[in-house]
Amino acid sequence: MELRHLKHFLVLAKLKHFNRAAVQLNLAQPSLSRSIQKMEERLGVKLLERNSKSVSLTEFGELVVRQGQKIIDDVDLLYRDIRSLNGLDAGDILIGSSPIPSNALLGSAIGNFIRLYPHINVELIVESPAELYERLIGGGLSMFVAETKATDFDKRDELVTLPLPEYEIIFCVRADHPLVMSKTLMLDDLREYPLALPRAMPLSLQTQFGDLFDKDRHDFGGLVKFDQFYPIKESLLNCNMVAITPEIAVRKELAEGRLVSLPVSDMVKLTSCFSIVYLKSKSLSPVTSGFIEFLLNRHPQKNTPTRYQLESALA
């Protein structure tokens, strides 16, 4: 069985439609059909039940799906590790991130890293923390950066978490928002305005604000849940929305005076704890290790590992 046949089958198994799978694979449909037939012939079993409109998996097909992606990921990792033996002058790194650190922490870091090591290939995948974790466990990421305390990633035995600096969680609005003129602000003062919060914000954090984010409260004023914060920043500048976010996400806009942090007196002080996360059980490539050290040096904090401590952790 050839790897290309396996890759073709996995796409078809996901889409369950020959024409759509052929389009995604950039193949003619007859070529895809021959590829699947060759795979079935070499395995000696029937993988699919076919009809005029779609396909379904046999029990053998389901087994191949369960094992096949791991085979593809392991082969890809082998190729990356072989190339990485040349050190930081070559290699691939698959970096995951939740949306806010992807913009606020990783964007410039990746740019500067590539400037120093132009022959390294970087792929950045932006997803929710839960999706990043599943990718990491499945071998689809070298590492990721996300909130680790609220998600309890820092308590998982299978993970290594290297903390980055903590950032205060704030409410922010446009500079001429009506609330900016208030001398004393309480959480209740926010209730009449539309609110914006990250879709992935843990319920444990939301409950710190009582029923403020509850759409069923009697004085509900609107709620926007977002994955990417960038479009929300544009919305803030053009309406009376109030957004809750880590300060790092709006640092530039705060410095420019376009957005303002609201000093809410009865707000519990909260911080976002972003960390670098990777698996204890997998050895990191030289490229991944180098990028982790580069990122830690760019964003140092108290008790940040020294180079020696980092190398010991990665050993």
C-alpha cells in the first residue's frame, strides 16, 4: 500500500463523496476510484460501501481511518525530524495557538525567527484551546500557545507547560464611550451595553461576573461571542460595545488612545496565563526547541527557564 493511496482514502472517508474528495485532492474522479481500488486489492478487504450518491465505511474502512492518520502523521514527523538534524538552518515546525496569542505574541515572534533562520518552514494553526490539545495529542502539532490555567492544561500529567508573562483581563471601550466619563464604575453599569467576550472563555471565568454574560437576564443588552478579536476591535471603535479581553490584545490601541480600559471597581482581578505547551512523551526537534527558547527570550518573566534549564527539560 502506498502512502498516496492512504491519503486519498482518508479524504474520501471524511467527505464520503467521490466527486468532492476528487476536487479537494485535485484528482480526476476515475483516478481517485482507481487509487481506492488498488488499496482495497492490496489489503484484501472491502473498505467502502458505494452507492450512486455517497459512500459509507465498512468495519475495515473504519479501522483504516483510525490507524491511517497516525501513520501519515508519523511519516510526516519522520521527514521533519530528518531535515531538522541539520540544526536550525533547516526544518519544519507546526505551531498552534489560540486566537489572542496568535496575534499578540506569535505574529512578530515568527517573523523575527524566520528572518534569522530563513530556511525553516513554519505553519501556524489558530484554533480553540480544546482543538489545539486534540491536534497535539494526535501528532498534528509540535507545540502550541494558549491559556493554561483556566483550561487546566497546567494540571495534565502528559503536558509540559512553560509560562509566558501574565496579562491583566480588562473591559475596554472606544475613547468617547459614555462610560468613560463615569467617575466610579461598577459591573452593573455595563449591563445596559452590548458585551463581547471570547467564545472559548471558560465558564469558571464567566461566573466571576455573576449573570453579566447571561443572555436570559431581564436587562440583557446584547452579547457577541468571538473567536478572532481583530474584527471586534473594529466594532468597538464604531459602537457602544464593551469587550472583555487580555490587555495584551489591545495594548497598541490603548497606547494610541483609540480604546480605553474601564476601571471597574468591583471587578475581580483576573489575568490570562498563556503558556507554551508540548507533550512530555515526544522528543522535540531542534527547530521546535530553538523556537521555544526564542519565544521565551522575547517574553521573559520571573522564573523563566534559563537556557540550561530549558535544554534539560527538552532532553
